Amino acid sequence: AVVRCWGGTGTNGELNVPYYDFQKLAVGPDQACALVYLGDIACTGATTALTPPIGRYNRVSFGTNTTCALGVDGRPTCWGVSLGTPPDEPLTAISVGAAHVCGIRVDGNAVCWGDNASGQATPEPGEYMAIASGDTFTCAQRTDTGIVCWGQGAAVDDAPEGAFASLSAHGGNACVLGNAGNVQCWGADAATLQPPAEMTFSYIAVGAHHVCGIRQSGAVALQCWGDNAHGQLQPPTGTGYYRIAAYGDSTCASNLAGMACWGALSSTLPSTSLRMAPLEIAAGDAHTCTVRGQRGVRCWGDDTLGQRAVPRHRAQSISAN
């Protein structure tokens, strides 16, 4: 559902329904979600993606049948198929594999739970700053230098040395983005996932058998390589992309116009069209407020008397005059 307003003069902004600023993106098997204003989740795709536990989140990660997120206090919450009980402590990062989950504790150590048949839930000791899980492995970036991987698969043995800006993994593959914008990939499809020559990137995302990135410069903003069986290498045109995420054969990226997805999950959604249905709506003389999908209140329009200064708490109903 989308809120739209009409009537009046619009001089106080009462007709200007706010659009969502995508803070983070996450793509799952048949859905994509964005973390938006104050930690709300807005989703497109399968309706199961719209039913996380009520709360506010600052990170989210999809697995095959499980989704996990970190609340604003850092504590993990998971829904879908249970992979065990998450630790009752704040984490700074979280990543879901095929049947296991790994995160980074506040002290930098890794913690994992779920399936451990291949050692994927037994992290290597160390202090980490980033973490990414594949199907049966997990890789993490040390706070000093280098990538450490554990579990089973080609990605475990071929991790590169050095310091990197970001780390991404999915399926049997992993990639890092260097501080200069260069990309290195390794794992099951290493031969076909080497990036185009002489291109540098600001962000990258690894799918099952493809990689996409936001280029630092050039006429084409989005560049993809690898398998194209489902159109994974056919990103949309446009500029100003600042978030990108991939899962399976799908990739999504966002700019100020909204979120665009291509590959197996193909859609283009304006920033006002992601499904975060308002539970209630109330209108005053020149302002409007809604209770949104995760019980957060947002208002727009006239603010002469502080009508838009909403207390930060969850709400079930609302009234305005």
C-alpha cells in the first residue's frame, strides 16, 4: 500500500508524501528488502518478507529459508526456518548462509550457529571487522589485514591477502573490493567471476554465479559479469546508484528514484512504492501522519506547532486534528 494525498493548496507540504531513503538493501530467494527511515523494513516480492518480528533494524541478511536482522541495539532476530537460537548479545554484523549464520561480536570475535556439518559454524579465532557467509563456508576480514575463511569449499582455501574495503559472498564464491576500487573473486566459479579489466567500483554484490558492482566512473553506472542465464548481466540504466545487493540469480540497486531489480527477480519500484503498508493514517488541518509497517510513526506537512516532531516509539493507533 502507498499513501497518496490530494486536495488543499499544498503550500505546507501536506501533499508531499515522503519517499524512502534506502539505508541498506538485502536480496533473498524471491524478495528484496530495504532498510529505510529509522530502521523500518520495506519489501517487494514474496509476502513472507513482509512479516518480520515487529522492531527496528540496522542490518538484514537473507538465507535460503531464513532471514536474520540486527535490531538497533545490535541483538539478532531471525525468522523463517529456525537455524537454532541466536546469541542474546549485541552483534556488529550478521550474515546468513544456506543453513548457518555467523556474526561479529562487539569485541570483534566471530560467533556462528546452525548447521556445522562442514565446519561452517566453527569460526577461526581472531578479531574481525566484516563477515560474509556462503552456502557451506564463511569468510571474515581481520581488523589488521587479510581474509580468513572456514567451512568447506574452494573459497576456503583461496582467500587473498591484504586489506580490503568490503567483503561479499554467496553460494560457493566470495569477492573483496580493494581500497582502490579493484575487485578480486575466488571460489567455485573463480574462472568466470574475474572482473572486467581496468574497471574500479564503489560497491559490489555477489550472487550465486554472478557479480554486480557500482562503478566509480564511466558512462555505465552498473556493471555485472559471470552467468547470464536469467538476465543477471543486464542491469538497468541510470545514474546515482548508492546501494547494491544480490542473492541467487537476482540483483537490486537503489538510487534516489527507487529500487530496481534484475535477473530472476525483475522489477522497478519508485521509492514511494515499496510495500510498507501504513497500519493507520490520520490527517489534521495541514499535516498527515501514518503508523507504518513496523509501528513507527511518520508525519509530513505543516510543522508550525511541531506536528512533525514525532516521539521515537512504536505505536498501534493514531489521531490528528
